[in-house]
Amino acid sequence: MSLITVKNLAVTYGANTVLSNVSLTLNPGEIVTIVGPNGSGKTSLFRAIIGATDITKGEISLKPGLKIGYVPQRLHIDQTLPITVARFMRLTNRVPLARCKTALEAAGVPDLLKRQMTQLSGGQFQRVLLARALINQPDVLLLDEATQGLDQPGSAAFYQEIETVCRKTGCAVLMISHELHVVMSASDRVICLNGHVCCEGTPAVVASAPEYRALFGSGTGGALALYRHDHDHDHDHCHEAAE
Ligand SMILES: Nc1ncnc2c1ncn2[C@@H]1O[C@H](COP(=O)(O)OP(=O)(O)OP(=O)(O)O)[C@@H](O)[C@H]1O
């Protein structure tokens, strides 16, 4: 049974339809990446999945008892607020310290428990957010651009960590990323979202699709092309390729 099934989902804010006819599934153990330009509805899709946004049409079914760990884009902590990693990790979830430690180890930062949150590097901070999401041994990790602010080697290391953790624990991952060139090798499937699912398939299929080359041709030019990706239809060739 799929962990998450989204069928013909529509999300509308006032008169603004940001998602329409979106269908996708996430199966146990899968790592699926969602790419799409700014404002294409990626975060709205996540919010709909966790029940934080009303849906206008369609349905979202979660496997009964599904545990979701959520890693946000970025979390701001006031520089003047003293809070240790241990305290931060247990703010909303009073788990024993030993479980925090295990989660930090799994996230690749075993020695941070007593450190101040405000003194962490960007990469360490994001790993603490990952550890916090792992505490309850989730069946699914939702990562919303979890490597924002990290440089490319930092993001690559972060995604490798995710892949290692998930391959080991069997936890599935649904992640939003602008860095397809980085997450490519770790993803089982890639879904390109632009208000609707305009293209999807295995990384190899997507990589050989003209859309992918247009988006991520090479280097920064390719990455920047993502933001100009404002096409709407005419993706039949990609769908065919994905089948
Ligand atoms: N609560 C809200 N009320 C009204 N409009 C919203 C709300 N949240 C998002 N939107 C609008 O919905 C559209 C999709 O936003 P969303 O954050 O889902 O896109 P995104 O693909 O995650 O973008 P980004 O890559 O910039 O993070 C945008 O036009 C945004 O302005």
C-alpha cells in the first residue's frame, strides 16, 4: 500500500488556483524529488499533505498511522535567544535525551547536543532540523528545500546523509529541491510541478527529457533556467518517456 496517495488535487487561495489535477503516490522506501519554478505550488502541496492547507478538489490519503517527519525550508532563531540543541529538539516533543542523541547520530552530527543553536553553521543547523524530524522514526520525511543557504558541497553532503539514513531505516522521502543536479543520484523518481504535474519519471528518464535539459543544461545557466520554466502544457513526450 502506498504511504501517500494524492488524487486530482486542487488548491485555491481566493480566486487563485495554485494546484490543479495533481496526482502522485509515494511508496515505502522511495525517494521522490519535486522540482518546479517559484510559485508553482510545491509548498502548497506539502501543506495540503500535512493538513495545513484546505484542499479545493480531489483527495489525499495517508496510510493509517503514517508518521511524517517534516524539515522546513529554514527556521529563524533569534540570535539573542539562548537555546541548546538538546532543548530545541525537545521543545514540542519531550522525548528522552538518548533519543535526541540517536537522531543526531543518524543525521551525521553526533556531538552537537550541548551546543547553542545560534552558534551552528548552516549545514549543522539543517542537520539538527533533520534530526528533529527523525526523532519519532517517521515512515516519511518531507523536506521543503532543506538545503537552502548551503553551498553545493554542503547540499550534496546533506542529501547523501538523507539517502544513507533512509536506505538504512526504510523511511520514504518526498522532497522539494531546486538542485536537481545535486539530488539526481539520490532520487528514485522526479516530479516536475508547475501548478500541475507537467513531467515525471526516473532521474534517467527526466535527465534525457528535453525539459530537463532546458532546465538544468549545465552549471548555473541550467539552474537559473528553472526559474524561467513557465511552460504550461505540451509535455506529452515526457509522459511517454516516463511510461
Ligand atoms: N496562504 C496563502 N494565501 C494566498 N496565496 C498563497 C498562500 N500560500 C501561497 N500562496 C500563493 O500560491 C502560489 C504557490 O505558492 P507556493 O508557496 O506553494 O509555491 P512554491 O512552488 O513552494 O514556491 P517557492 O519555490 O517560491 O517556495 C504563490 O503564488 C503564492 O503566492
